[in-house]
Amino acid sequence: ASGVGTPVISIFGRNQKGLSPVRWRPLGDKAIAIHKDVGCTDCLAHDCKKDFLCLREITVEEVFEEAKELLK
């Protein structure tokens, strides 16, 4: 979507080589990747030791503010 100029917000939990926003975030001027580094080194999403803190740290308010900026 971002390749054709559609605004995109991507939310990433994992911070693992090959699965991180550095590699997989959308490209373009109207694309934002939101990610919280909570110190996990090897993410095991099926057996998360931090109760998915990486995702719970991303607030609705933060996503809303990013969306407002993106749509200006």
C-alpha cells in the first residue's frame, strides 16, 4: 500500500533479526512503523516471557497521534 502512496501505520512486536521493523517496515513518505524495544533478545511469540510487553507498550494514543501526523 505504501508503495502507491497510501498512508500506512505498521505495529511491530518482535525485535528479532529477520522479523524486525528495520527489515519489514513499509517504505515511503506516508509510512510509519511503531515498535517498542523492551529488551527481548530472542522472541518466542508462542511462549512470550514478558506477556507481550512489546505490544502492550504501544498505546492507542500513540497510534492516534502518529495517524494524525501521517494524514496532515
